Amino acid sequence: MKKRSLLQRLIGAPYVLWAAIFIVVPLFIVAYYTFTDADGGLTLENLKSLTEAEYRKSFRLSILYSLAATVISLVIAYPFAYVMSRKRERTQKIMMVLVMLPLWMSLLILTYSWMNILERNGLVNNLLTSLGVKRLNLIGTPGAVIFGMVYNYIPYMILPIYSVMSKIDPSVLEAAEDLGSGGVSKLYRIILPLSMPGVVSGITMVFVPSVSTFYISQKLGDGKILLIGDMIERQIQAQNNYNVGAALSLVLMVLIVLSMALMKLFAGETDDNLYV
Amino acid sequence: MKKTLGNILMGIVYFVLYLPLIVMVFFSFNSGRGTTVFKGFSLKWYAELFSNSDIMVPLRNTLLLAALAAVIATVIGTAAAVYIYYVKSKAWKNTLNTVTNIPMMNPDIVTGVSLMLLFVFVGRLIGAKNSLNFFTLLIAHITFNIPYVILNVLPKLNQTDPHLAEAAQDLGSTPTEAFFKVVLPSIMSGVTSGFMMAFTLSLDDFVISYYTTGATFQTLPLYVFNMVKKPVRPHIYALYSLIFLLVLAVLLFTNISGMKDNKKKKNKSK
């Protein structure tokens, strides 16, 4: 082994510095704002204020809706990824690009388009009236918000599940069949355990952005449904109350770290390197 | 039976995925002012797009920001990946990897708010009136881009043969020459894909930009977000229809050239 050159020693300096200042320090700043008041004095008031009914409701709704969105995404994405992984290789490639394409567009503009489709004289309601059904108020309902979350983030569920499934060796499945495994036991004993790492990362990739969103609830919830993200936005952007905004962000971060730890406990130790 | 069910599921998912895109393109040709009632076919919104400086400024800002952020993030990120690759201490390597993961794991809103609070904090310390501006936005974009560059470059480094650089040094090149002439070319594909990823992430980012930009510098996603307080006009749909066309063209181009490459490889192996 050659001695490490000066270049190899210094080459990391910009990033180490950058990461320290702009990744690590900001987390401490969030903690600082959480535990101080506007004048910089130590306080627990910011955290205490989060127990007010309004905030409690936003936490409850955020968790509830994003859990619903995650489950719905999983239920749709899992069979979707399975069907996709059994297609011919070229078809798989094209299908993957088609799943990714909306992500390359701005999700913001697509959410607007959904507003157009779901609003009171939008596409869906016009279709309903032509069928003789009364117009429905779709915008502003929990259903619209959950739908928005599923629409925005389902590609992130399909992607990792597909990527593990496409790597399952067909001969493993054949061996299972030869040893007498039927459809159901093949699914439970082989496909499900082997695709677990993809499911785990899919759940994370849908839950985290859903639980912290604010524009989906703002646009499709018509401002009537306030999630944690909306509360943070209101404190920071409208009321300039950085301290309560920081407290909300800190609690959101802790919430996410806890739910990830919980999920790892549930899913068991999954070794990502083995299959992905 | 099973196959039909699978195909029906595929059909429904793709229909729902593309419905808003279709609606967007459709209403971009609307001769009316709104985006719910189609009054007739017209290209006037496309014409307005190019005469309307209102939208050209955010578009130019977005491209400028994404290009700058992606270039800087690619340089710092590639260097960081090379550094992480050569680090010997396991504990230090783990620390670096964990810190690199933070911006990718944290929700965007937390990344945005935490950076904003840092800028405000420093701004107050030095007594600046406005602590948010173009440079804070640029710093934020570089910060969330670097981890994705590292993510793309590090696997390529792991694939390269470490003896290659040593051989170059045995043959008389300095370590620096060995890096630029041997290591860098072999990880170039990772560097390029890292750059592309950083660039597109920057183009699209709304949440982090929303918290870290000043009042004077507006990007396209911010423009779109603020616009909806007024009713949406079809010109924004026209713009995004063009962007959609561009994305489609790039995807087709890269996939076709990718297929040709594969063919070449296959022919060679014969």
C-alpha cells in the first residue's frame, strides 16, 4: 500500500467543513431555538405550547393520513412491482421509466392539475353529473389529501420493491415449486421475505414526505386540513415565530426517527446489502 | 385470470399517474382564460409564454441556480467520495456516512427550516437586515445535492481496482497524476449521473427553497406555488407541457443511446 498522498488527505476538507457547518450545526440551531424564547432566554414554553388542542390535532391527522397513504401505496405498489418484475426485460425498462417520468416533472404542478380535476366543476364532477349523480365536494376532504399523498409518493414505493423483486433468482422460485410449494406458500415463504428490504425502504420513502407535507394538504385540503407541515409553515412564514416552528420541527424529527426504529423492530434486521 | 388482473392493475395505475399530465397538456391549448372549461383550441398561451417576462425571470433563475448548485456539489461531492473511499478509520468512515445520510433521511421541511434558522441566527449575529438571499438559497441547494453526488460516485470507486492507481504510481506518475489520469476516468459515469441527479433535484425543489430564499430571488416552483392564490392561468400549463416534452426527449435519447451501447457490448463479447 502506497502512502496516502497530500491530495488524498486534503481532498475531503471542503466536504467535512461543509457538512459540519450546514448539516450538523443546523440541527443544534433547531434545538437552540426550541429551548429559548424570542430574547434568547432558556424556556420550555415552546414545547409546552405544542400540547394545545390545535397542535395535537395536527399531529394526530398527520400520522393518521400518512399511515393511510403508506398502507394504500404498499397495497397497490406490491402487486404492481411483482407483475412488472415478471415481464420481459425490455418491457420492464420501459415500465420503470414510465413510473419515474411524473417524478421528473414538478409534483407541485401535478397537484394543481389534480385540483382542476377534483374541484366542484372539474372533470370528475362533470362525469358524475352526466351520469346523473349530484356534484360532490372532493377538495378539502381527508380523502383528497390522502389521495394526493399516494399520488405524489407511490413511485418511491414501487421503485425499491421492484428493484428487490427483479433480483430474485427465478431458479429459487422453480426450486420451491419442485419442492412442492404452491402459489400461496411461494408468496409467503420466498417472495415476501426476499422482498422485505424493498418494502421497508418503500415505507420510509412514502411515510417521511407524507407526514411532513404542507402543500398537498394546503392545495387538496383547501386549507381546512392542517397537518404538522402546515403548522410549521404558519409559524415560520406567517407569524415569524421561529421558536415554536423549531419546536415543531424537532418533534417531527424525533417522531420520524422513532417510527423508523419501530419499523426496524417489526421487520427484523434486514441486511440491505444482500439483495439491493 | 391472474395475468388479466395484473394487467388491469397496471392499466389503472398508469392511467391515474398520467391523468394530471394529460389534463395539463389539454388545458394548455385552451383559448379561454381558465383551466376548468375548455373553450376551444388555441396556441395563444404558448405565444404569451415567450412575451411574458413575468415567467421568464423565474425560469432563468431556476436554471442558473440549478447549474451553479450542481457544478459546485459535484466537485465537492466527488472529492468527498474519494476521501471517504480512502479513509482507514472505521469509526470516522461511519460518522461521515451517517452525516451524509442526514439530508437524505430528514424531511425536506426540516432541512429547509434548520438551514433557515442557521441563516437567521448568523444574520442576527452580524446585524444583517435580511438574512436570506440568493446565496443562502445556493448554499441550501448545494447542501442537499452533495449527498446524492456521493451516493452516485462511491459505488463506482468501490468497483475500481485499487491496484490501478498504484500501478500508475509504480510507472512513475505522481499520486495527483494517477488520480486525474486513472481514477477519475474510471468513475466518470458516476460523476455524470451524480451531476444530472443534483441538477434535476435543484430544478424541482420547492420545499427547501421556500424556506431559504430571500424575497427578491424567485424560482419557478416558488412562482407556481405563489400563483395559485390567484386562479391558475393556462400559460403555466403551457410552460410545463414544454418541460414535459423536453424530459421525454431526454429520456428517449438516453434510452436509445443506452440500447445502442448494449448492442455494441454484446457484439464485442461475441
